[in-house]
Amino acid sequence: MPITIGRGFLKSEMFSQSAISQRSFFTLLWEKIKDFFCDTQRSTADQYIKELCDVASPPDAQRLFDLFCKLYELSSPSCRGNFHFQHYKDAECQYTNLCIKDGEDIPLCIMIRQDHYYYE
């Protein structure tokens, strides 16, 4: 399954071979969003992010959506506006975009389509 990160494109087989890359992606994402969660919720949010970033055993589309919703629920009320859900349908497919924004920065964007999903 292809995974898009930033402007680069990597096949998941290539990405999953490097634990360092996987850890780096998780670490960067966590560093950017950890302040969205109260101290008491951080360990649970950390586990959800780890599962979300696990390219060795990636979650399916429904689990991705569930993890994103759980992160939203765990976030501080003042940070919930940083979580964006967008669902739309065109002539060919249904899409769901799940994004975490921090001002102009977008640490995570997941597009779920009927047949696949990718991260940006």
C-alpha cells in the first residue's frame, strides 16, 4: 500500500524496512502534537499514535478513522479545533480526509479512499 509523506512518495514495502524511518516519522509527529493532550491523556495518545504509524502492521482504513477519532476525544478542549474531518464523494469514489493542523503546519493528513489510504 503506498504511503505519501510530505512531498515524497514511498512504497510501504520500502518504508517498512527501515525501523529508523518509522521511528523518525512517529517521533516527529508526536513532538508536533503532544501538547494537544493533557498530561493525563498523553500516554494513551502516544499509544494511538504508535499504532497509527505502525507500517509493519498498518491499521486498516476503519481503524485509522477510529484512531483519529480517539485522538480527537483525548485532545484538550482548546486543541480540538486542530483536528479536521472532511468527507466528500465525487463521481468515482468517496474520500475522507483526516488532518491535524497547527497554524500553517499540518503534521498529519490521512486521506482514506474506498480502496486505499495514504498519509501526507
